[in-house]
Amino acid sequence: MEVAIFAAGCFWGVQAVFDQVKGVINTTVGYTGGHVKNSSYKDVCNKNTGHAEAVRIEFDEKKVSYEKLVGIFFMNHDPTTMNRQGPDVGEQYRSVIFYVNDKQKKIAEKGLNEYKKKLKKKIVTEITKAGEFYLAEDYHQKYYKTHNITCHVKLAT
């Protein structure tokens, strides 16, 4: 099993997207990319942690490639807006690919460059080494299933 970590706005919607992908075994939402240990939702929303709302994805690379996940990441948010997705504004909603190894870093950079050429716009997505991932509170996990809310994304039906 492999791990991927993406931040693309409100993690409720991002988790909902990746939970639909064949080959994704599990997803969890949390906070990463900042400087404060054991951050909470309240901490992250107060914009003093540096963390992004992110989704940690466990996947079977025999069923879905990391390249495919990077493509899904880019297609399901606007990587041209700085610190914003839909109505959500703040650094916690920034676009980031957190790579866990050099292979993922190369794939992420290639995907970003390809998407940039396709879009013909400046992409603000960060590509950075994954650090500590702090699980979000239980009520945020699979939020879209219990509340039928997916934030800025549109789910396939």
C-alpha cells in the first residue's frame, strides 16, 4: 500500500472525490505543512499554524497509479488561486502536493508542468516534502457522508 497527501481546499470535498477512486483503500483528513504540533481545527482556522487542510490517501498502486491521483487532484480544484477554493479563503485552503518520496516528487512536478501547459495559466500549487500529518477531529472524517456537503467539488453520480 502506498500513501499520497494532497491539499486542495476544504478537506471534506477533497476526501469525497478520492473516496470514489477505484484503488483508493482509505482516506483520512487532517492538517499538515505547518509549524504547530497537534493542531486542531480551531487552531488551523485561526491562521496561526501554517497548516493546510489535507487528505491522506492510502492506495493500491496495482489498481491506481500515483500519476492518476495527481491528475484527479488537479482536475478537482482550481490550482491557479492562491489560498482559496470556492468560498473558502485562507492559507489552510492552499493547493499543495505533499510528496513522501523522490519518485512522487518527480511525478508531481511532471503533472504540474503538464497541467500548466494545458491550462495556459500560472499554477500556484506547492510541491513540498510531507511532514507530520495530524488527524482532524472525528467529526470531520467522511463529513460528506453524514452531512451531504462536498464544499467546492462536484461529485460524479
